[in-house]
Amino acid sequence: MARGRVTRLTACDVRFPTSLGAHGSDAMHTDPDYSTAYVTLETDAEDGLKGYGITFTLGKGTEVVVCAVNALAPHVLNKDLGDIVGDFRGFYRQLTSDSQLRWIGPEKGVVHLATAAILNAVWDLWAKQEGKAFCTLLCWQDPRTLSSCIDFRYISDVLTEEEACEILQKNQAGKKEREAQMLTQGYPAYTTSCAWLGYSDDRLKQLCTEALKGGWTRFKVKVGADMQDDVRRCGLIRDMIGPEKTLMMDANQRWDVPEAVEWMARLAEFKPLWIEEPTSPDDILGHAAISRALAPLGIGVATGEQCHNRVIFKQLLQARALQFLQIDSCRLGSVNENLSVLLMAKKFGIPVCPHAGGVGLCELVQHLIIFDFISVSASLENRMCEYVDHLHEHFKYPVLIQKACYLPPKDAGYSTEMKEESVKKYQYPDGDVWRKLLAAQGK
Amino acid sequence: MARGRVTRLTACDVRFPTSLGAHGSDAMHTDPDYSTAYVTLETDAEDGLKGYGITFTLGKGTEVVVCAVNALAPHVLNKDLGDIVGDFRGFYRQLTSDSQLRWIGPEKGVVHLATAAILNAVWDLWAKQEGKAFCTLLCWQDPRTLSSCIDFRYISDVLTEEEACEILQKNQAGKKEREAQMLTQGYPAYTTSCAWLGYSDDRLKQLCTEALKGGWTRFKVKVGADMQDDVRRCGLIRDMIGPEKTLMMDANQRWDVPEAVEWMARLAEFKPLWIEEPTSPDDILGHAAISRALAPLGIGVATGEQCHNRVIFKQLLQARALQFLQIDSCRLGSVNENLSVLLMAKKFGIPVCPHAGGVGLCELVQHLIIFDFISVSASLENRMCEYVDHLHEHFKYPVLIQKACYLPPKDAGYSTEMKEESVKKYQYPDGDVWRKLLAAQGK
């Protein structure tokens, strides 16, 4: 039972200066400082437990998301946690449909990132109060309770509450076996750590060698800024991993539609499984055109990390605009909205391969994809979860990778909690790390 | 020639307590306080001229947009105005594609509203320096200069720079005549002032009577919250205006797709020209389905005030999802992005009927629609601009309506400048008006 009245909600701007090492660099985001608007939720319950929620950002602008969290706070403060999770759909809609605030969204961009951070904290707190890892809490909720967390507004033309319940009900069979499978083998992952756009060829080779030694069999390379560079780097990585292992490419929205088709025709020789974010994340019809053009080359289209809500995902599925769907734990309205996307993907038979990396994204999304396997898709075919090997040391319950697979988290909560000293040290602009860096830059 | 280096950029949270009178109320926004993040741009030029830019909000959350303006400020400060307008596409892209900030958009929601406010101020300042009404400045720019303001990224599959130039070039003929026509007759408008959802039937009747006396022939009514209410109100207004005058309906995103079709089938007897925002502004395929279903009833679909960028408009046009396109002067990336939308609409043969009202939206968008007539569409067929009769008294150069038409603005600038005393009085939370209101609410 969820318990306690929310007495405090704080949001903190925490930034890691990843741009100094070109970690995370791609064709559109050349110098990201992986950051988070970090939410802490406190109640008056005697257990003293706190909920932590993150949303992911790239440095500048994190203060804007923090500001939006504060704007949403009146909808959370003084609420009973029991009332919140007892009418989770109503609470979700309160956050996303405030009559005044929705104008600056709705359900997109800054306010939606802020909504995600708050809701992630609520789920974390609830799981902690139940003493369960969040994925376990989720997997063993009954179908009707799970469906009651979803706002079906604007998606009822493709997924009704009844259909959602049916999908979940159907998968009740075999859940124990799939849970056992996860506990022993884990959920398959791929690595993006080897081939950020800003890395030198030498560094790429070294990281690739290490990853192969570590048992990785699926690799993603950033492309899209310069064709000659791409040909060289893709050739290099394909040579190193051999013809059997899986290679994915990621353009991070760099191209227009015709350009995406031309560019990928050139890179097809390196046999990518998918091209990720070939164009604007808003361009459903564009992704559909690219999908049609690349199908004869055996290249699928993947997208989702910047799809701003379930309405966009609904249309990507309706238009057959993607062959791999990439949910993000922090861009959508937390678990509530991701549940609806997992269920729609199941209905359309499209595999979900989550976006991760950033800061904390692996920690969060592992719960969602393990739930997807156990309770929704019941399949690992064509499925894998992104993994990036950095910033885990700042989390109290970091991910556990074994033989290139995510092992299910066991600690209570949503793995969102950061170490107190990390939050303090990397707080922007007053943490030690930033005071020194900004002083060095003369700021 | 644009001149001066930007020395100061400030953003101010100005809110009008319109919710006290239910002005602006609709099925999704029940108690809006019409507000603006108000930007002032100063340079070191000797002329002492300032640029003013607004973006429209509904009260809460305006502080988040102000925060975003401040986050974008480093891209503006210390820039030469000549360099900005000399490479307007580059400047636009700098604001919208900052490698770190774009993550919290991109080109949508809070950051895009902030971008609009800044760019609106730049256009205002440029027009003031030229000593021209902004629409005049725009109409008499040569096609190549105008096209160079547009970022064609993500829309080149339907509109290239060459095509944009061609459309503008073709309309060079007849511009003088169309300008003269505007000066004498003005641009046709419709009124939304009579039938906000929160108004009583008596009030609706009274306002309708006054509007008819004032020469109005086109009326919009808010619908979508309650079917019985809608039937009564639509019947009432249709009776008052008679069968010949034009009636539009606006659901402000209240419905899911099947619900929209059913609801409008019931309201079809009142012969609406269009149903506006029947569902989520993100649902391109949903709008297309509604358009197909309502076409046999003679009802068109209108949308746009919450379409967050040119990529969404591109798809609405590609999917034949709307029959009336409603640009907004403050949600898109100002004039630069609206230019691309006007040109795409022209290419697809879809009439543009701008969204206005709010605070300042009429003042701004009149420039864009007059430009559209003179330089792009060259037609008034099926075209009209929204008008709402409030808050104009706070502007230094308020709109001029004559016989239900917008008369072209003559003062230099983009009509964005507010009266100093209004800004001071309505500043949130420290202006006189708010100090009193908040004190009365015990806040």
C-alpha cells in the first residue's frame, strides 16, 4: 500500500561535463554535457523513504526543466501517495492537462520532460514502499490496475482500455518462466560506447577491441555528418566485428528525407540492421517514406528517443514508419505513457529496442524492457536494449551487465537514486566540479 | 540597413487575469489568464530604437518561457543586427539547433515559444529601423532575401528554396493592386468574441446582437464539452445569424478521432464551415481520418494554433488532413518559420486562416496575413483572419478593425510594443494588479 502525504518536492540541476571527452557526441549534438533535472519527493510517512526521479538533458536548458518541475509542483504537494497511485490516470492527466500549463506543451518538450521526472519519482517511491524492484512491482500488477495508469486520450482509435487488458491478460501464462529466464540470462544489450562521432579512429578501434573481448555482439556507430568519414568508420568497425555480428547506424536527425535515402544507399554495403533517427523526430510521413525506400536494401528504420508522446508513436505505427521502436524512460510521461506505447507496439507487432545511455537512462529503462518481455511482448526476437558504459558510478543502484546482457535489478525502487555526493559535486553551477570548470573558463 | 549591436535582452512575465470573466474559455482551457513572455531588445545604435517581441501563454508557465528566453540569450547578445538579418537562416538555426538546448525541444513547446518571442523582437526592431510597418517591409523584400530567412531543413522534400523563390517571383505582378485593395478594404475577419464556452446564453445573445450590428458576418463558437450544451448554443447562434452567414466551430482538442466524427455528425445540422482542433494537435493521421469522414457533410477541418513547427504543417498538408490552415504568430519560430508554412500552403492550394486573439496575436498576425495576400496566395477565397475583441488597449499600436476587416497597420514595426504602464501593472507577480489579486487569494 502506498502511504504518506507529499510534503516536499525539490528539483536539482545536475550536470556532468561529458563534452570535455566528446562522450555522447553525434551529428547534431556535438558537445553534450549529460545532465539531469533530478527530482526528490518526500512524504510524511514514518518510513522516511524518498522517491527520486530523473529526466535526461544535455546541459544547457536543464534549469528550464527545473523551472517547469516547480511550475508543476502544486499538483503534487499535499497529495496522498495512495490517492495518486489509486487514480494514476487522473493524476497523469492533472499534470499533463492543467488548463493553463498545457498551452506551453501540451505533452511535449520541457513540460513533458518535467512531468517525466516527477512521475519517475512517484514510481520509485511506490516501489520502495512495496520493497520491490520496480520491474517486479510492474510485472505482478494485475492487468486492470496497469491499464488504469494509462491515459488513452488520443490513442483510443488504435488501443482501447479493453484491448490493453486483453494483451496483458493473455500474457499471464508463462510469466514465471520468462522471469526465471531474465534472472539467469538477462536482457540482451547492444553497445554505443565504441563509436561516438567525436572519437578518433584509434580510440574507436581500441574500444571495439575491448568490447569484443567483453562479449559484445551488437554495435552502434554514429553517422551523418560527413559521408567520407562515415564510409571509413563504418568500414573500420565492420572489419573489426566481422560479417556475422550486428551493426546499427544512428544519424541523430541529421538528414532531410531524400538525403537520408541517398546516404543510406551508400552505407548499405556495411549491412546495418537499422538506421536510427534518419530525419526530424516529428516527421512520421518522412520516416514512412524512408522505410519504404530502404526496405529493399534490408535496412530498417528505428526511432523514438525524441518522439515526444504516445500520439506520435501511434502514428509511426499506423504509418508503418519504423521497424524498431525506441522508447525512452524520460522523454515520455514516465511509465504511464510508456505502458501505452509498449502495448501499441505489441498490437502492431513491432519490436521495442529502448534508447538508453545519457545519464541514468540505462538504470531506468532496463525495468521497462524486462517488464515488456515478461508481460507484453513475451519475445526476444529482434529485440535488444541500448547500453552505454558511463556515469553509472553516480547511481546508488547501478545497472549490472553480464555477458552483454542486463541482469534484472533487485534493489527496491526504480534505480533512479543518485549518490548524494555526486549530486552535490556536479550540481550546476555551484557544485565543486562546475565552480572549478567555470572559473577556468573565466565565468 | 539594420544597425547596432545587441546590448540587452530582457524577458518579462506579463499576465492578464482574463479567467475572472471566463474570457477565452474553451473545452480544454477552462480558466486561461491570457499572458505573454514579453521580450525587449536593445542595441547600441544611436537611434535608441528598441525591438519588442511577444509569445502568447495562458498564465501559469509563463515564467518557464521567460527562463527559456534567458537560456537562449547568449545567442543574441553582442550580435550585430546587420549580421543577424543578413544571415537570418543561420541565426534561426543557431537559436533552434543549439547542440545542448535542442534536446529539450527541438523546435517545440517552451523553447520554441521562447524562440518566437526573441525573433518577433528582432523583426520588430528591423522594421522600426527601416521606418516601415512590418508587413510593408515584408511585402517589398525581394524573393531571394525572403527565402534566405527560411530554414528548409526537414521540409525540402515538399518545398525547396528554388520553389519558394518561384512562388514569390510569380506574385510580383499585381502586388501594387493588392496592396491598394488592402488599404481601402482591409483583410476580412471573423469574430470569436461572442461565444466562449464559459459565457451564459444571455451573454452570447447580447454579444451576437452587438456583433451583427457591427457588421460581422462570420462567427466562431466553442464546442466539445457537453453535447446538449453544444446543440443548444449552436442552434441559438445559427438562429441569430441566419442561414447565410458563416459559422465555425472549435473543439480545442477535446475529442478522440471516432468521437470527433460522431460529435460533428450531430452538429452538422448547424452547417459549420469547419471544425477546428477536433483532436490532438500532434495527430496528423487522425486529422486526415476526420477530414475524410466529414467531407461528405460539407464540414472542413481547421487546425494549426498548436501545431508546433513546420514539419507538422508539412505533414498535415501532405496527408490532406486539413482544409483550412491556421498559422500562429507566436507558436512557430516567428516570421521565419511562418514564411515556410505560407509557401507550403500555397503550393498545396490550402487557404490560410490565422489564429488570433489571446494577447497581441491579432496585432502580430495581421501583418502575416496581409503579406500572404499581397505576396503569396494573391487570393481572398475561403480566407479570413480570426479576431477577438480584448486586451488591445495594452498595445501602443493596436489593430484597427473597420467593417469586420483588419486595416493594414501603418506605424513602423511589428505592432508588438505594449504600453509601458500595462507591462508594469500586469507584471507577474509584482505588478499592482497581481499584488492585489494574490493578496485577496491569501497568497
